[in-house]
Amino acid sequence: MKYCFNIALALVALTLASTSIAATQAKDMKGMAGMQDMQGMQPPQEARGIGIVKAIDIPNGTITLQHQAIASIGWPAMTMAFKVASPGLLQVAKIGDTVNFTLHQSGMTSTVTSITVRP
């Protein structure tokens, strides 16, 4: 009986200690740049952009776009490589084309889901 009580007491102590550690870690994360948004983990978003195709990497399934600012997700203008949702999207445009594109953003990952060449 005393043995069971000691085990129960140890489990309570471990639970309280882990709760205290988790609370401390969460408090410490509030000061980390960019981590505030991660606490709520935003749901996946669709965003539209305009950019110029800088590179197409068929073996790796990526397209590099020099895109304008994308206000809906708070991105400034930049050049970056994106994975594409399907390999056929890499056939739509060529290097130098100005395109409209749609991104599916989920956390730190963004995937191009559509591309159309601008007239």
C-alpha cells in the first residue's frame, strides 16, 4: 500500500514538473521573433501573386519566381523557389515569362498550385 502511494505521489510530482516546464517554454517563446504566429498555427491559406519565372527545375519539381509583394500573407517582394503541386505546372511557362500564380501556404511550406502566363 505504501509502495502504491509513493508511485502515485511520484506521478503527481512529474505531472506538475512537466506542466511547469511547458508553461516556462511557452512564455520564453513569446519573445522569439516570428514565433508568436506559430503558437496558433495558422490554417493553410491560398494566396495569389504575380511574378517573373527565373528558373525551372523539372527533376526537383520547383519553379523560381521573382514575385511582387503578396499582401494577403504579408510577404514582401522577393525571389524564391517553390515546389509545384503537379509536374505539369512546370510546362506552362518558360524562363522570363510574367505569370499569375496561386500558392497553397501551410506553415513554413508554400506550394504553387496554379500558373498562368500573363498576356
